[in-house]
Amino acid sequence: MGDYIVLIISCIFVNNILLAQFLGNCPFFGTSKKMETAIGMGMAVVFVLVLGGAMTWLTYEYLLVPLKLVYLRTIVFILVIAGLVQFVEMFLKKNMPALYAGLGIFLPLITTNCAVLGACVINIDKEYNFMQALVASFAFAAGFGLALVLFAGIRERILLARVPKPLQDTSIALITAGILSLSFFAFKGMA
Amino acid sequence: MAKSLAHEFFKGFWQEIPPFRLVLGICPMLGVTTKIQFGIGMGIATTFVLVCSNILISMLRNLIPSKVRIACFIIIVATFVTVVELMMQAFTYGLFKQLGVFIPLIVVNCIVLGRAEAFACKNSVIMSTADGLGIGLGYTLSLAAIGSVRELLGAGTLTVWGDPILNLSSIFPGFEPFVFTVQAPGAFMILGLMLCAMNMVGKK
């Protein structure tokens, strides 16, 4: 049990997927201008990453390893994720229209979110067992959501501030992300 | 014709240099640029994938049905990424270990997919090659630029494949390495400040 707590804390704070591992930065800057879109994106990532983490782990362990096709990992993983996203989209549209309306536009974007593929590859590289992979996927996704929502809150405030011209837009966003990353850096000694 | 070919090639170096002008592909930009040579290695790997996938996609552009085009692009890109992965494991294993998870992640690098969608599926093979080469080299250049700033400030030296080519502490005695720049928060800040500098220079 204690191991899992350490794993969760390390995946959310110490090795935060956005601010320490630099995965998924395109949606981080793209969807953080408004709080609502940030929350939608964060939830969609949690949803897909947990399912995707489980699916890719099972595919790797029970399909690629027995068939000695480990070198096809990248292609197979991206196909599994793309198929999964498509399936989830159709399922939600039919059975949970309310959730679909909330996540709708963000779901297709997730296929090319490198946080999802990255977390799946990290699960395999670190040789996690199934339970650990599942917990780590959830914790990575939670860390993604947390950082994204915090960042969106800060960016909404920046809109009201007077920023020097050359620094406007992406430039100030990057520097803000640096300061946010610095605060996550403080967790470094914990796990 | 020749003029526009040159235009497609050179626009990658300043006009549309990724990731400064097109804010795409930031993840490897921040993740691997602690040293200049990692930046160059990553840039070359991305360029290879970009050029090959641009060529293949523009050759097949009339055959791919537009409804499933994104899925087709991803498979083509993933194939070339696997080629790069296997080649790097065979010839440059050390660099492959250092770049780690970022090599398989070239698949989801927005630049590659973005060029396929925005350029290769609409233009001829030669033009797409020029476009892929230009954008790829521009990307390599900016990765190398950020890598050199971070390595120079963070370690005080600039090393390319084992040969130190510049040593700050010999120029400025008493120089203390500014370790912040090679750590995670420094990556964001250096990129932000470089973007700011480019905005100042390129002001219209």
C-alpha cells in the first residue's frame, strides 16, 4: 500500500508529466487560455489515459511479447490509442450525451497528445506490473489536470495585466509555466 | 518554379521557424535540450521522419480518402519513427538512451502531422520534400540554439561529441555555472526569453 502512495505522489508532483517530464505541452499551452476548456481537457485526458494505459499494457504483455514483436511498440500503441479514442467518442455520444457534450471537442485532440503515448511508453520502460501501470496512469493524468487547471487560472489573471509587447502571448505563458514548474520542483526531495 | 521551391525550403529558417513562429513541437524542445548535441540528434531524427513522411504522403495524396486521412498519416509517420528507433539503437545507442521516451514520441510531434496536413497532402513530391527539409532543418537549428544557450549557461562549456569547443570559465575567470538553466523550470524560462528576443528583433 505504501508503495502505491509513493508512486502516486511521485507521478503527480515529483515527476509531473507536464512540468518535469515535458510531455503534452502543446495542449498545455493551447487549451489553457480559459478555465472551462482547461477543465474539459483535463477530464478527457484522465479518462483516456487510464483506459489507454491499461489497454497498451495488456497489448504489450499478452500480444507483442509472446509474438516477439516488441519493436513494433510505437506503431501498435498509437493505433490502440487512436482506436480507443474513436471508440470512446462513439460510446459517449450514444450513451452519455451530457459527458460527450463536455468532452466532445477535446477527445479527437487526445490521439496526438504526447502525454498519453508518453505515459504508456513510460509504464512499459519502467517495467510496472498491471496494477502499478494503472495507478501510475491515473496519477500522471491527475498531475496533468492539476497543472493545467492551475496554469489556466494564472493565465486568466495575466489577461488583466499589462505585459510588455515582445513578451505577450506565448512568451509570457512560457515564463509563467517556468515559475509554476519551479513550485513543483520543491517536491523533488519527497519521493 | 525554382523561386517558389527555394521559398518553400527557406521559409523554415525564419519566416515559419518551428517552434518559435509555429508554436508546435514544444515538448522535445524543452525535454532534450540540456546539451547541444542532444538537440542536434533530436533535430536530425525529426527531420528524417518529416522528409520521409512528407514524400510518401504527397505521393499517396490522391489515393488516401480524405475521411480517414489523419489515421493514414499517423500510420505512415509511425512507420518512419520505428525505422529511426531501430537505426538509432543500432548505430547511436548512447544518444538513443539519452533521448529516451522522446524518440517514439516523434509520432505525436505536432510539427510532423501538421506539415502532412497543411502541406504534403496538397502539394507535389518535390515541393513537399523541400518543405520537409526546410522545416526540419529550421527545427534542428532552433533545438541546437536552445541547447547551446542552456549548456553554455548551465555547465559553462559547449561540447559536441566529446570535443569541448568553447569554455566560458577560460574566457571569464570566476564564472560560476548557472545550473538553473539545465533543470526543468529553466527550460521554460529560456524558451520564453528567446521567444521574447525573437519578437523584438522581428518586429514589423
